[in-house]
Amino acid sequence: MTHTLITGANKSLGLETARRLIEAGHTVHAGMRDPDTGDAARALGAHVVQLDVTDQASVDAAIASLPALDVLVNNAGILGTSFTTDDLDADAMQHVLDTNVVGIVRVTQAALPLLRDSQHPVIVNVSSGVGWPRFLSTEGRDEFPVPAIPYAASKAAVIALTVQYAKNLPSFRVNVSDPGYTATDFNGHHGHQTVTEGTDATVALALVAADGPTGEFHDRHGRIDY
């Protein structure tokens, strides 16, 4: 039995990842800040877990409630409230980093003891092409018009921390996914991909074999070269 924890699993990409991994045979623990929003996850057969990635006590309690853990999908993230330099300040930056970057570290560090007990530990961090400088600076890419500094910086940090975790945990498979421009609440459902397409990379990396890639950045078409 493969036990999988997904953060931010009450809707959109997290919920679809839960659905697909349950379909693949995983026992999914769906982490979310408010369990009252978990009816859709429960309907899929997921076990709803209260988990706020910005609250260490919440993270510790969620991890302590798990019987085992084989796969961790760090999906929770926020867009933030700053979209130009005119509305950017340190508080806005810190707010996004605390969820999107420090939140991953909180959950991952708390989960390491359980993951180390797994015969095939896997971590997938959900980032974005918006964190990839080559995409941000290439006209014609979906990412190019995005002006927001906190979100882009946070997703770049997620890519870097994934590579570093992979180097530090050679017996794990630790990778990072780019959902692409997917129709979700983040963008007012204007993305040109479905949530199923947007979870292709995350699901593939969650199902990676013990001798599969680690420390890599993937979208639904495969590895994104550094």
C-alpha cells in the first residue's frame, strides 16, 4: 500500500492529483487548511487531513496522524497580492515565500522520518514555468507577460530547493513539476490546459520508479533542461 500526502488538495490541481493517484492505487491523505472544504476529496476516497503549511503545529499534527508515508506532493501555494513594483513591499514578498517556499520546507522536514521508513520514498514539489528565467524572458511563452515578482521568485526557489533536497537525499526520488498554464482559480480559469493536463507532470513524478529521475524539473512533455 502506497501512502501519499498531498498539500492543498481541496480543489484544482491538488484535488485532481488526488483523484488520479487514488485511481493509480495510492491511499491518499488530502491536506488542506479547512477540512470543511474537503467534501470533494472525501467523495474520491481520500482521507482529509487538516494541514496549514504556514503553521508548524498544524504540520506536525498532520504528519503525526499518518500511518505511513511513501509519497509527498507539496502542492499548496498562493499567488499573493502583489503584481507590479508599485504594490510590492517586504510583507507581500514574505507572505508568498512563507507559503510557497518555507511551507515546503516545514512539511518536508516534518515528513522525513516517515519517508525514510519507506522502501521507495518520493517527493514532488509543484513549481511553475513562471519560476524559470528562460521562460520568463522568452517572448511568446505563456510566462513572459507575468509581472509579479513574489510568485515568480518563490517558484524559482522551489526549483532550486528541489535540486538541493535531491542531492542531500540520494535514496529518494525528489523532483519538481511545472503544471503549465492551466485553468484554475489562480488565473480566473483562463488557462488553456485542463486540470488533468496540468497534473500530468506531477502525477508522473509521483509514480516514478525507484531507479527513476531525481533532481529534475518536468512539465507534461518531460524534462525541462536546465
